[in-house]
Amino acid sequence: MSEGDILLVASNLTAEVKSASGFNPSDRVLPVLSNALRAICDEAIENARRAERQTVMGRDVPRPERTVGPAAAPR
């Protein structure tokens, strides 16, 4: 797979964004999210490597802090 390939299914992303917010995602969001997903995968792979495994597991995937939405809003 090459660096520029899109890793997400556009129709699934559109359905999720619409369901969660009623918004429509821009076509330009797919490459940005694909690059973010690549970075997450790279970190998960490195975590599995440090654990001396050749299988990437759910526990290897970093959990980002929530930076948007009600939980992140200042009070």
C-alpha cells in the first residue's frame, strides 16, 4: 500500500459523521484521517515490537485524549 492511499471507506465515514452530527464530511478529510490512522498504526506496531510480539493487538493501539466535544469544553 502506498503512502497516498486512502485507508477509510468514504461511505462509512460519511454515514458516521452524518449519524453523529448531521454534518457532511469534506472530500479533503479522507487523506487527513488516513494519515492520522497511519500514525496510529505505526505506534501500535512499535508497541507490539517492544512487547516482542508479531501481532498487533487492541492494547497496542494508543488511546488519544479527547480534545473536542463536551468533555473538553472549558467551564
